[in-house]
Amino acid sequence: MRSFRLPLLLLIVGIVAIALIVLQLVAPRIARPTGATYTEGVAGAPQAINPLLCALNEADRDLCALIFSGLGRMNEAGDVVPDLASTWSISEDGITYTIKLRTDATWHDGKPVTVDDVLFTVGMLQSPEFPGRADQGAAWGTVSATILDDNTLRFVLGQPYAGFLDYLTVGILPRHILTGTAARALPQAQFNLQPIGSGPWRLVEAQTAGSRVSAVTLEPYRGYYGAKPALTRLTFRYYANTAAALDAFRSGEVEGVARLTLEDQARATGMPGLTLYTAKMTRYTALLLNTRKDSGTVALADKSVRQALMYALDRERIVRDALGRQGVVADTPFIPDTWAYASGVRKYGYDPELARQLLRNAGYELATDPRSNQPFWLKDGEAIAFTLLHADDPARKAVADAVVEQWRALGIQVAAQPVGRNLERDYLATRQFQVALVEVPLEGDPDQYTFWHSSQAVRGQNYTGYDNKDVSDWLDAARSTSDRARRFDLYRKFQEAFAEDLPALLLYYPTYSFGVSSRISGAQVGVMSYPSDRLRNVGDWVERSAVPTPAR
């Protein structure tokens, strides 16, 4: 027996030795490179690094996305996938959600993340004194939350809502840090500048200049349950505007710049060592048409007129000339590359002759104003004439002016009017408009009930007054089922009807551009719901010299 054991032992030792030699040769080529640091210049400044308060400030949202984790997170395809949750299940009636919490998540102070933290966060959201976004608080207000055991929670909805998974992406707060803090006092909490999260990055320093945060430095949290960042340090420096951030890049103070405005993008394009990245945002810019017959423009209630107005728009030229290509022509209210988008929906190209024919078929005649010698369309003594409202900023003005120019070329009497006040509150919500240039955000789930369901036409956000019974039924059904295939079919029908009815003229999906030092590799993103999504894979960014060489 001894004569057998010795050769076997030698064989095992030899195999282990060979394996170690191979690992030493291959590991340098496959190991994740580390050691790089990155500093980004950002226009603005943090005010509350708190996931329940960060929704209205991009600088806060950037940091919350890195420091905190939610039960779920949204991926590039628009799907919510587990994060602090390990799994979840949905009852057949779509009302009950059972959440299993992962057991390896800890806060940045080393304490475990528990179901009590989740319940504490939900309690803050449900408080009548919740100081965050009203719609976020209202969304959670009808949800019943119960702890089933040390690792399981149950949420019960008032009625089925397929978009509920979006709610699970809100960052969870540490109960053991904030116990005793009332919801109304949350904005004043010291926690907001000394946050303790459970995400991949932890705050190590926040510098201030007077009462303003001037810089924030993050480092990887080594106790994080997911993939560890390759960067060893991530710093954000805050400036008054993008131009100042670009100056900081030129001087070497920062290595990248967030959100390049239309005015600054041309300058950034010519900067040596700066690579620009662009991604579609999950939102669309459109011309909302008040289709009510009492809006002051009866013509907009006529579908043929709306279609003619669409054919008269050269949207490719608007995106190119007015936007500097910071957009992609839009064809449906859903975003390409997300699951609800139907690619086969009717598309409108630039065809002014067809626009004229549609107006003639609708009973309009082309006449000439004897005073201005300008053409206009007339029917039953009423001309097609209206005012186009837009926010008073350079980008919106450029788009509105381009639309006015193209419609006037068709013979439409239209004037652009900038609005210095709140366009939505003062004009859309009161239905005191004819045409309005707006940007519609599509955050998370693609449900568009609020914007296009007939029940929202009087007091909701269906500002156009769109009233199509089939569409309302499809939107009702789509938000009440969790069956993805069923939802897609319903949304496809909605998109086809929308393209036919045109309660709004979709112009483009805006894009987000940002700059990163050319020495950094991996800074590429897909479709973005929020500007913070540019940092979705920041943990994978590495110096180009550190990119591993593929094994031969």
C-alpha cells in the first residue's frame, strides 16, 4: 500500500505545481486592472445625499446612485432586477409582492442590512409629512408593508399595478443611523452630507466652500456584495456651470465633464484628450396639441390637420440644425431599445405636398393675406392659426423657431411665445394653451396611463384632451398585468393608434452627452433614464494602459 501512496502523492504535488505556474502566467492577463482614479466636473452642487430627497437635483442623484442600493435596480433594457432583494414573487392577481432579502448586504459601517431598514424607509415614504417628491410619497401611500420573517417582506397593493417594481428601486435608508428622525426633519439631517449606504461606493470626504459643497470623494466599499469597482477613487468637483467645468478640464483639475449643454458641446468637441459619449434618454420632446374644440383653434380637433402638421415638419433638419444633433427623431412615445417599443409603427417623413393634400381633403383652401401677402389655410371663415408656447431657454427657442419656420412655409399662421413662468403649472394644467413644446419624462416602467388615458383629460396630465376609448382600455389592461408579452401587445396597439390620431407631434428623443478623459476606457452607456446612469458602469472604467492584454 505504501508503494502506491507515494507515487499518488507525487502526482498530486506535480499537478498543483503546474496549476500554480499556469495561474501565474495567465492571471496578469485576466485580472481586473485596478489603481486608476477619476475626477469629474459637474455643474451644480449636492444638497441632500439621501435617496428619498435626491430626485430633483442631479448632483444628489449621481451620488445616491453610487452610495445606496434599492431592493431592485433598473438595467439598460428598462427591466427592474433584484439588488438588495435576492428574489421576489408576484401573486397571480398582481396585488401581493413577496420579497426575499439577500443575506450578505451590509451598510458602510459594517452593520447588516435588514428587513427593518426596508420597513423604516417605507414608513418615511408613507408619512403624511414626507418632504420628498409628492408623487413618490403618493405612490407608496396605498401599499401595505409587512415583515414575514427575518429575511422576508410582503407588499400588498390596493390594486394591480405592473409598474410597482419601479418602486423597489428607491434607495434604502439605515434604520440604526436615522432612528428618531421624523420624516419632516429629514432635509435637515446631518446624514445628508455624511451618508451611510449599502452600495458599491462609500463617501470618504465632502469639501465645502462656504455653505456650498465643492467636492465629494468616494472610494469602493470593500464589503459590497456585488462586483468591486476597478477604480480606487472617484471624485466629483462642482462648478457654477458647464463652461467652468470645461475650463477645469483644460487646466487639468478634472478628467471629465458631466452633461455637456448644446452651447458647450462645440467647444468640448475640439478639446484635446476629451472623448465625448452620447446616449438616448428615456424621454421624448413633443408638440402637445390641445384637441378640445373650445381651445380657440378648432382645426386642431381635426385629425387630418394634425397629420398635415406632422408631414410639414422636417424633424431630421430640426435635430441637426436646432439641436446640434443632440437628439434622435421620435416615432412613438416609447424609447427604442427598450422592451415596450414597437418598431413597425407608422412613421411620418417630411412630405409638405402630402400635407397640403390632406388639408385640401379636409375642406381647407389656400388664401393670401392682402396685407402681408402671406398664404394661409381657410375653412368656414376660420384660418388655421395658433400660438406655440415654449420654455424660455436657448435650446427650446431654437426648436420652436424651426417649427414655426417650417409651418409658415406650409401656410400655417403660427407664432412662438416663450414662457418665463412654469409652463406646466400655469398653462398646461389649466388647459390654457393651443400648442406647447414640452419634454415628457418616462422614468422606469413604460406605463403612460397618466399622459394619454381619457380619465386624465380633465385634471390629470392628459393635457391634450386625447379621448380614445380603445386606447384607454389598452392602457388600463397594460398596467394591470405582469405578463410581459401581453403588455407588449397592448402597448403596440396603443402606439399604432397614437400614430394615427396624433394628439401630440413627437419630435425627438433627447440625448445626453458627457466627456471623459481619453486615457479612460470603458465609459460607454446604453439608454439612460437619468443623467446618473452615465455612471452605471463606472466601476469598470480603467486607464487604457491598464486594459488587460488578451491571452494568446
